[in-house]
Amino acid sequence: MPRVTYQVNVEDPCVWDYLFIAWHDTSKKLDDWKDVESAIKEWVIGKGSISLNDALNYWTILSVKPSRPDAVVNAYLKIQKYVNEHSSNIDFSVLNYFNTSADLDDEGSEDPVEILRVKLLDFFAKELHVIEDAFTRYLIRVQGNPSYDSSSRNIYKAMAETGTDIPLDEQSNVILSFNYTTPLLQSPREESIYYHRNVHGDVDRFSDESHGGYDYHVIFGIDGQAHMDEPGVYQFTKTARVLKLRRQYLTGEMAGRSIFDAQSNGSDIAEVKFFGHSLGEADYSYFQSLFDQIDLYGGETKLTFFGTLSYPANYDAIIRLMTEYGKTIVPEAHGRNLLHKLLLEDRLKIATFDTKIVA
């Protein structure tokens, strides 16, 4: 099968376009959004090909240049040209003179190569908004599909009614959405939804804020657990981005609610249900916080992962998530035993939707 050619918008290119072309042409699969976020992380903090650290080494004139694929070399050259054309405060010439820490004049002087690296990270962070905004406009078009609203409501009802005898109109459900749309909050609103939070922004807010002159972007990013103190890197973490994100606009009683009100009021969270999430590493911090809150190991909360016949639940991703979370549990033996414990207690299930529900 011939390769699909990635086309750059020549009228309005973005620096990330050259990286996506290189990843594509070096056979890096970006089939899921989690893979794209992993690629962003690889560029920002990685050491190998394709990464900013490797590019800095390539751009350093006196460095020994190991062999690189033509696609990578082409990307590095185009990125350098693009940055030169779009930024007046980024000077690649420092790479000609400062190749080692020994080149610094005074002890304690700032490394100009490190300064360049941080400036480049700042540039790439701003350019990431181009990708985010393009994706937002795509989602707005998807939202306009007449079947989008009804399909979303069917999925919600099927999830809510699976594994319980409680009628939907007597349920009180919280939705933590990693999507960027809010069909269930549109009129008529689903009354069984106690609280709905879009973690990484919503496209309706994007439209409203843009018309009001406010700079608003939905969020793509990397897991922030180990990178909040790294100059230039923290701005790519979802934690830092959420801190700057204007809170979702909620109306009525929902405006004063929060995700863990049930526990605050003396009740328990009976079940956590997952659908459509890649369970990628970029969101592990959220899952750890959630699992800690419900005391996943010692509590009684159940987990159900949903899929469809066409897009089944990802067993490997579920196992990785449980394994990684298990590493945070003390004592260590309990963490290693987490998945077995959940299965023995019938607290972890995988369910499949009828295809007609999501059509």
C-alpha cells in the first residue's frame, strides 16, 4: 500500500508540520491522539531522534553529526529556516561559538545554548496553539453533524444503565470529559448528570472567547508529574496549561458543584466508567488522583472500560494503566497485586456497546 502523503498548508504553515512530516516519513505511527502527545513529549524532552536536543546538536556547526534519515535532516533544516523567518529574538549563531560549558567566560554565567533551547521551547509552545486551534475548528464542524448529539446521548445512557439496576432518572452521575465538546450540556440537558467537567477545554468556550477577544485554546500536552521545574518544558504540561485555562462555564446548580461532592457528603463513588479514552501516559496524573481519591486498592469502587465492536477496549492500555498506578501503592506488594485483586473482587470489567448505539 502506498504511503499517505502529509501535506503542509503552504499558505499558513506551522513549525510542528515539519515534525509531523518527519515522524510520518520515518514510519512513526501516530494513529491515536495519545501518540501525537507522546511525539510532542519526545520533541520537548527526548534525547534521540527526533528531538530538540538532537536538533540542537545537528545545528551546532562543530559537532560530530551522526547519520540521520533524510526526512529528519530535512525537518531540522526547514525548522531552522522557519524559526529565523518568524522570530527576531532567536539567534542560532550562538551554536557556532559555545559548544561546551568550557566556552563560558565566567563561572556561573548562563549557558547561551540553554538560553537558546528555552527560547525555542517558548516558540514551539506558541506554535502548538496553531495545531490546537485547527483541531478545535475541525471539532466544531464535527459537532454540526446532525447525528452527533443523538449518538452522544445514546452512548451516555448505555454507559449509565450498564451494571446497575438504578433507573437513569434516579442516578446522580459525574462526567470527567477528556473530549472538547459538551453535547450532554445542551438543551435538553440530561438531568441525571450531577456535574460535568471538560478537563482540557471546550470548543464552545473557544468560539465565545475568540469573539470576545480573549486568547483561548483547548489543551494538548504532556504529563506534568516530573517536569514542572524544568525551564521551558513546564509550559507543555497539562498541569500548567489547565492552571491558565479559564474555567468551564456551567449554569444553574451545576456551577457550584465539584467532582467529589458525593464523598464530601458521606456517600461513596460506586463505579468509574471509561469510554473513548486512549488511557495514554499524558493523562496518568489524572488517573492517579482519581484512584487515590476513591482508594482503589482498599475501597469498593468498580471500574468498567467500554469499547465497541469496531473499536474495542484496549486491553494492553488497561493493563499498563493498572500496572503504573500499582507502582504508587504502598506497600509495594499490594501494588503488584492490584490488577489481580480487582479481578477477584469483580471490580474491573470490560464491556462492549452495540454498534447501533454509536452510529
